[in-house]
Amino acid sequence: MNSVNVIGRIVNEPEVRTIGDSRSVCDLRFAIDDFHGKEKRSDFINVTVFGNQADLCKRYLRKGFLAGVQGRIRTEVYKDKEGNNRYPVKVVADRVLFLQWPDRVEGEQDAAPEAGADVLPEEADQEVMPDVLN
């Protein structure tokens, strides 16, 4: 089983790009608080969102906003400058839960949905991550 659920704050502004003919991909970086005894630390994880969910993340999420992600862990491999294999880990989102919303998005006539709204239903599709992004 490969399943992960995280809640954290968005560290950077959502970055959206298009792959293939018109498929949107949004890259996010989450800071996830981790408490152990008196010690508090944050873990940072990259999250990738596809399809209509990616467009909605770009439209509504901002740096510093709280969001939840349900998805799966994916490890990629690349060679660094010294020729060593590196294995960065990221989460591929199946579902994004917006826990904080802007009051109004500039240029939009409609108000943002309520906090706690889930982008999985109707507005977003449930596409599966492609094996190759290029």
C-alpha cells in the first residue's frame, strides 16, 4: 500500500506548467510541523498535483496557506554533478483539501469557497499521474 496524508503550510507560490497537449501540473512545497517532546521541527516535502486540481491550486492557494494532501509517495532518480544517484521523495496528490482561502482572488467575480472545501468533487478531475512527464 502506498498512501500518505499530510497537512502543512505552502512554502512557495504554486507553480503551474503544461505537459503534453494541455495537461496542467502544479508543484507545491509543504512545511509540515513535527513535534517530538519539547522539540519542534518542520519537514519539507514537494507535492505534485495534476489536471484540473493543479489549476485550482494555482487559482486559490498562496504561500503560507494551510492545506491538506492525500496521495502517494513517489521516488525519482537523477545523477548529481558528481555522478552519484540521488533519490528525492515527493507526494503525488490524489486529493487536495484547501484549509485556508483568500477573501477574494484578484480579477475574479466569485467569492472563494468556504475553508475546508475539497477540490476533488465536480470542479476537479481525478487523473492518474503519468509514468513519464516529458
